[in-house]
Amino acid sequence: MTMLSIVIPAYNEENGIQAIMERVLQTRDSLNAAGVTELELLVVNDGSKDATLHKADELAVQNECVRIINHPHNRGYGAALKTGFSQARGQLVGFLDADGTYPPEYFPQLCTAAINGADLVIGTRMTGEESQMPLTRRLGNVIFATLLNLLGWQHVTDCASGMRVFRKEVLHLLSPLPDGLNLTPVMSTRAVHEGVRMVEVPIPYSERVGRSKLCVIRDGQLFLTSMVWTVLCYNPVRILGMAGLVGVGIAFLAGVALVIARLAGVTTLTPWAVFGLFLGLVSGVAGISLFALGATFNYLVSLFYKEPVHQGLFGRRIFKKPLEYQFGWMGLGGFATGFLVMVVSLALSFTGWDVARLWLYLLGGALINLVGIQLVIYWLLITVLDQLRQREVVVAADLAG
């Protein structure tokens, strides 16, 4: 026997709450055909100031499978959903909005996917079915889905969909979840990094009943920042490493431009060239620092979760050992190279070379030297963290003889 608990968060939805409740209740026969033997409907009134609670109660009195949960004060979309999740009795838990935008008639398809093995089934508004989603929201969903695909290396088309079904047993993997409208993108991001089996089912999307509570700019920024912070808690080098590579790329381009100018006989710099030099130096040092910091954070995350270190930026290894294991020899090599460049430049200055010919080499040598020192420091830190991470395994092996 499979029971489905559907949670509807409602805040000032007096015009549409009864209609969406009735549509959910009318799906019982099709749910039964899909393998769901029992339906539970939980409406969480999130401190509504209109007649939402009264109208939901009217319908609940007539249906014993309906329960109304009341928040005395408004706590947020995510908080209302989490209250429903905590009180749901079904093995499967679904949710959708109270404004009529999502079609409860598609719950049987979502449940079929869950019964067939998926842990989280997302009703996607972006593929296969007619959608009345405003252009700004559609563009935002494309951006967020692309971001999640880049940060998680898993294809998701609608990471912010508000109609889903999941197995209640995986809720602990998807938690903690925020109290606001950003619950859905955070849930998707956690699911990707927790290895939760996700399936998307195309659904239509309709115009909402009443005025939308979503602010595109404010909530879009909230979605973006919450997704980034969630990824930082799982695989920091994916974000910090990408930022670091951008910095190193800028430094490389600035260096190439300066070398070309020097070979062309240019010994004086224009204001723009000075700015480019400054940008290249700062970007290079910052880029290496961010990349190494991301790799170090991955070991801290691994130590916290007591799990193997995530494979990092590219999802696969370039070297036989992880890239951060190469920081030691790379750092020593960089330090030696930079020091050699500075010594040679200084020696040439004593033989009569003008400083206008040597300043670029001296500056480059100093930069390589500093980067080398940074890499050695991070290699030492990562080595210690890795030993701490493996301590329990090594102790167990030693005690086992």
C-alpha cells in the first residue's frame, strides 16, 4: 500500500484555495490507478489575513482525508511546506501552490515515476507541455537551471518548480531547507549533491489566481545566492575553482600582452597598460588563492561529512592523484623559478642592463615566487586535513591487525 500526502501552503489565497483543494481530491481515482492507494491532503494556512483558513476548513469538514494546519503568523512559503512535510503520514510526499498555476491532475504521472524508483520527481514547466509562464520567469528558470547544471554536472531543466513528489525517507538528505520561496532551488541543489535519484515529468503551467507574491529581482537574487551557498557546503572548489580559473586566465592574457609589447621594443607604459598590469597581478594571485582555497575547503567538507573528498572542479581527475596533491611540487617549482628569474635579472642589472629592460622580469619573478609560496602553504594544509580525514580508517585497520 502506498500513501501520498500532498501539502499545499496557502497565504491569502481565499479566491483559489477551495478550487485547488477540490482538484486535488478529484485525482483519487487516477492516483489509485497509478498505484497510490490512499491520499492525504494537508493545507498549511500560513497566517493568512483573509478568509483562506475559513474556506479551507469548510471543505475539510466534508472530507476526512483533508487536514488543515494553521500558522498563527506568516512564516514563509518554505516554513509552511516544512510544517506539512513534518506532519505528512504518506510514504510519498507531494506539494504544489494554492494559486492554481500547477496542475494536480499530473500527480499520478509524478507518483508513477516515484513508484518506479525515483527519489525526487519534479514537474518541469520548461519542456513538453504548454506553459503560460511570464517571459521574465522563464528566463530566470533557464538561468538557474543552467547554473545548477554547471555547479552540479547534472541536467535539470526546472530547478525552481513548485510541484514535486518525493519519498519521505530522503527528506533528511534534502534538509535543511530554507523558510522562504527559495526552498525549491535549494532542494534541487541538495538533491544533485546528495546523489538523490531525480526524474523530471513535463507539466503545463497556468496563470495564477490573484496577484503574484514573487518579486523577480529580489527573489531571483535570493535564489541565486542560496544555490551558490548550498553548493559551497558540498563542493566549494566547483565555485571557488571556477572563479580562480577566471582570475588566472585574466592574468595570463595580461602577461601575454605585456610580453608581446616588450618584444616589440615597448619600454614605457601607458595608463591603460599600467591598469592592465595591476589587474593581471591581482587577478593572478587572487585566482590561485581562490582555487587553492576551494580545494582546501573540499577537505574540510569531507572531514565534516566523513565521506570521500568530492572529485572537484571538473568531476574527474586530470592527474592520477587529485590536483591539490600536486600543489607541493608546483609550489616549490614556482618558488625556484621566480627566485631564479629575480637573481638573473639582478645580475644583469650589475652588468649594465637598464632597469627599463628588467622591470617586467623582476615583477614576473616576484609574482611566480609569491604564487609558489601560496601553493606550498595550501599543500601543507591539505595534507594535514587529509590525514585527519583518514584517521579513523587507518586506526581501524591498525587495530584489526
